[in-house]
Amino acid sequence: MNKNYYITTPIYYPSAKPHMGHAYSSIIADFFARLKRIQGFNVYFLTGTDEHGQKIQRAAKEKKMDPLLFCNEISKTFRDLSDTLNLSNNDFIRTTESRHARSVENLWNILEKKGEIYLSKYSGWYSVSDEAFYTESEIEDLDGTKKAITSGSKVEWVEEESYFFRLSNWQDKLIEFYDKNPDFILPETRKNEVVSFVKSGLKDLSVSRKSFNWGIKVPSNKEHVIYVWLDALTNYLSALNYPNENDNLYKSFWPADLHLIGKDILRFHAIYWPAFLLAANINPPKRVFGHGWILSGDEKMSKSKGNILDPLEIIDTYGLDPLRYYLIKEVSFGNDGNISQDKLESCINSDLANNYGNLCQRVLAFCDKNSNFEVPDYDNFTDDDILILDQYSKHYENLIKYSDDQEVNLYINFIVEQLFAANKYFNDQEPWKKKNDKFRMNTIIYVALELIRKVTILLYPIIPSSSLKVLKIFGIKEDKINFESIRDNNYLRKGLKLSKLDILFKKIEKK
């Protein structure tokens, strides 16, 4: 039986160019996608752009551009970012595509037919920037301007005819769903926020707008545009060719295993989305994980604050894999994390150059001089050899669990510990003093090569390009990386000719 795994990023809102927050969501999703693939899963990994709504319409108008041409231009920057970040996504969806419109119209028709949607009048506070409605208790008056407390975005008073989704009917059913699926929302703190919000009472949700026209029209009433969140969330189904429920993609991959999102859009994914799906008799996704923000100093990055860190500039200066490693290791997954040049540079020097890069260079240089640059024939393993080699099989089930439970930090902590241990092993065993005992020297070389192979497999989802350079020395190609092989202590074939390895990570000289 095939093991299938469907993972998604939030689809990004292309009203401005990509920033570090977008890069972070995508890199983390790519980490899980690659990890699941090498664990033998058939992975479908989706990202894309959410291109409708008043915010886009206004941004296009400011530039005196047709909204679709504006979206084409900005969406391309996000598609290009996927390439720059070396994402392994299978699909890139745009909500302006016809396959997406078909899905949204179908979902709307089901909800309307079931009486889950009705026409009424909306009056209340709306944020164009967040594309979200807010209650009185969720806004504050700052210097005469009404703003949303959570995002700081300006809100406007809106009164217009609107279709409503009967969200209030789903309050108890959602609580029951959360109880039956305790891991549906992670981390736990986010789950508690959502449950308490739902228990405080849900009001019916406005799901259409008349005051602008950039979006998918309500099938039964073309004067209305479908609210951007009902439209946008459906992308996760559109990419699997819904409404064709007999389609192979839909049958194989729905419900999604993991929606990875920023915590600011948790409500839409953890309340509205399962409610829409349950109301349409569609299974909700298995998990929504709301990660923290990437901060610039102590503030959330935003266009209005002018504190946006450009991932492309950092990649140009330091390289992609160092940025991927830094974001995955130094940001405690689920919490906010900040990025600074000093921290990034010391992470590159200590972890990548000194710890990992240095291990590879030392062992390979010694192997070149003393065993003709090939995997040597070796003697029986000593207790020291077995102890360090067996760490991988001993922690194998834990490593699988970390990837299933999104325990990114525990996964990478294990890697860092093993890198230190491998360097210490090579130092303590002193193979350069064993030249009179050829078998012992060769055994130490063999164990060190195995340790490099094992830890590199674990590093592959984090720093794919650098890892592939290292695995290439053993003749291991990307499609042959097998997570389970970290349990094997005799994987490398004696006599295998190794290939050269250039310096992986250059140390950054502190100015």
C-alpha cells in the first residue's frame, strides 16, 4: 500500500514582493516534504498565490494596471522565489486559474443548496489589508483611526448586502471535531486560542462582497464576489482536481496531512475552513500547524513598518543552504524567532563550517592519504565504534516521530549532537597514530565515513544542495536517498572509490 502525504504552504498574497516570512513558511514545508519523501512517502507538495480581493484590486489601480496583469507580474516573483529557495513542490496554484474557479463555484453551490448560505445585510468593521471582518471587541481607536488589535491594520465601517455562511450553527460541531481530533491544531498554545475563541460564540460569517468586483462571482448572483477566504482556502482542493472526487490526485491525497501556515491566519484555517468542509460533507485536513513570525529585531516584519528583510539579499550574501539551516535550527518551531546578521554568521561558522564541513574535510583528507581515497576494508568494530554508530538506529523511531509531530527542533538537535560526537570520535580515536595497526586505522576511517553518510541523510531535507554534494562522494543520488539506511552500520561497500569534495562552507571572517 502506497503511503501518501499531502503538505501545503499558505498561498501567498501577491500585493507586494516576497519577504522572509514567506521564505520561512516555504522552507519549513519543503523540509517536511523532502523528509517524508526519503521516508518512502509519495509526497504532494503545494504552494501558490491568492490573487483576488479588494486589496489586490486597489494595489493594481494604484499602478494603473489591469488586476490580472498585476497578479501575473507579482505571482511570478513568488514562483521565482520557489526556485530560488530550491523548493521541491509538485504544483504552484494561482486562484486566478480556471481549475480553481470551478472548485470554488462547486463548493459554493453545495453550501447554498444545503441552506448553509443565505442572503442578508452586513454592517461592521472590515480590514482591506487583512481581508478580515472584526467585532467591536477586536478593534481599538489609535489617534482617531480604528485598527484591528491583532494586526494593527486599519479597519473601515462597511454596510452592504452580503451572503452569510451559518457559522453559528457549527460552534458545537467544531468543538466536538477538535475533541475527536486533538492533534488537528498544533502547537498546543494555538489550539487553546482557537478553542477558546469558538467557545466564546461564533457569529455567521459574511462570505460575499458587492463593493468591488475582482474575484470569483457568486454563481447564482453575479453582483456578488465570493469572499476571498472562502475562495482562497479552496485552493487546497483545486490543486487535486476537485470537484472530480474520482480523480487520482483527489483520491490519493485528500484530506491533506499538513497545512503549514503563519499564526496570523490560524482562525481562517482552523475555524472557517473545517466548518465549510464539514458543511459540504468533505473531510477536513488532518492537521493545521500555525508557526510563529520571523521578527526583525522584536517586531513583526511588515511593509508599513519598512523593516522587511529580503531573503534574496541574504541568499546572495551567504548562500541558500546557510539561510535554510539557520531558519530551521535557530527559530524554535511554533514560536516567533528573529533573524540577525550576527546570529546567522556565527551559526554558519560554528555549525556548518566548523562542525559539519570540517568533519567531512578532515575525514576525506585522511582517507585520501591513507586508504587510496576508497572505502577501506575494516576489522571488527570496537565498543566505541558500535556505540556511536548505533545512535542512529537507537533514535530511529524518535526521529520518525519528530517528523510526524512537527518537532523540528528535536530533530535538528539530534543532528547537532551527532556532529559533535563524530568530530570527537575522530579526535579521540587518533587514526594518525595507528599507522602500524592498519586494520584499526581503516576501521576508524570506515566508521567516520559511515557517520558522515548517516548525518548527511538527516541533513538532506534541511540543506539539500550541500548534502547532495557530500552524498555524491559515496555515489548516492537524490532519488536513492533512503532514510531507513541510517540504521545500517555496514552500508558502504569496501573498495568503493570516493569522489572529491570541495569546501562546503567558507568561514565568515568577522570584520
